Amino acid sequence: MVNAIIFGAPGSGKGTYASRLQSKIGVQVIATGDIFRELMKEDTPLGREVKSYVEKGLLVPDDIVVKVLKQKLAKTSKEKGFILDGYPRTVEQAKNLEKLAKIDVIIQLKVPDWIIIERLSSRRICKNCGEVYNLRYLKPKVDMKCDKCGGPLYQRPDDMPEVIKKRIEVYERQTQPLLQYYKEKRVPFVEYETDKLETPPEVAVEEILKGLKRLKLV
Ligand code: ADP
Ligand code: ZN
């Protein structure tokens, strides 16, 4: 069992690697971005409020995020462990997490800015299951259809250039400081760094797994 946070800028590969780690080591992925995309499909006050932040590339307020995470964790099996993708994004969120679970490791993805922009602008997502594709180097087998479930692929509205810029800015200002926070808490890190756009996800995932094994976490 391992409780991990996968940490990195938007477009650094968190969702892509987390979903593959899920199939390899049986942990459950909890992705707050996915939870919010589901909520936004509903025409409810909460769905509309979440949308007003996400579409501008801003963070959803901590009180909402914390509540959503708590509910999700309560439904997650304790034996398997989890990978958090997209949570925490603020120190406030990290402090709340401490009350809910022990974190064994931070998986930190280090990717240069130019790759992030390149990836996000050609990223496509399955409307059904959220699987991530890329029109340039991680194409679906059948054009614009999900390999996993056959669902249609779409471009997230927040993957438009102006919103991408905002999300990177928000990441650097509000989320990056968390790295220092976890270093001070002495939580172990597994770092994965790449400066190649087309590194296959399998290669990245193998590297991450090696790191987890070194720490005897899997
Ligand atoms: P990425 O990591 O590619 O930016 P996500 O799918 O994780 O994308 O998040 C999409 C959006 O959902 C974020 O830009 C933000 O508006 C919102 N969001 C997701 N997780 C959080 C969080 N923990 N705190 C605040 N907002 C969040
Ligand atoms: Zn799918």
C-alpha cells in the first residue's frame, strides 16, 4: 500500500502517469480536476461555481476543494492506497490533508515550460473516461476515439492558450511553494525529469516505479 501525491505543473503528465500507475500497482487515483469536470457537467449551483474558476484557469476555493476531497477519500478503500493527482494545490489544502491521511511519498515531475505549453495545446481528453491523449505524440488508435472505451475525444476549454498561461502562473505562485513544505516535513521524494517531448509514458512510469521500489513502497 502506498499513499502518494503526484506533483507537477499543468501538463507535466500527472494524469497520464497516475492512470498507468493505477493499473500497474493497483492504487486508486483521486484526481480533483476530474471530479470538478464531472461536477461542471451538472447544472447545479456547485457545478456553476466550480466552472467560474476552472474556465479562467484559477484555483477553486479551498473550502470547496477540501470538502470534495474528504468525501472522495471517505469512499476510497484504505488497503490499496491512493495517488492524489491535482491535490493539494495550496498550503491550506496540504494542512487539511494531514488530518485525513498519511502521505508516504511525493512523485515530482520536472518538465520545462516549453514542453508544457506544447503538450497542453495538443492535448485531447476522452469525454467518457478522462483518458489523456495528444494529437502529436500520444495519438488514439482510431482518430478522435478513446482506445479504452471508444468515447469521443475533446479539447478542454482550459487548454486554450490564454488559459494555459494563467494556469502556469497560478501553479508557480500558489502550488510550487508546496514542494518546500513537504521537504521540510521530510516526506520522501521520487523525482522524474525529462526534457523530451515524446518520451513514451511507459518509460516515465518505469522510472517512477524504480524510485518507489528503492524506497520500498511497492
Ligand atoms: P492540470 O493539472 O492539467 O492543470 P487538472 O485537471 O488537475 O489540470 O485541474 C483543472 C482545473 O481544476 C484547475 O485549473 C483548477 O481550476 C481546478 N482544480 C483542480 N484541482 C484543484 C485543487 N486541488 N484546488 C483548486 N483548484 C483545483
Ligand atoms: Zn475513454
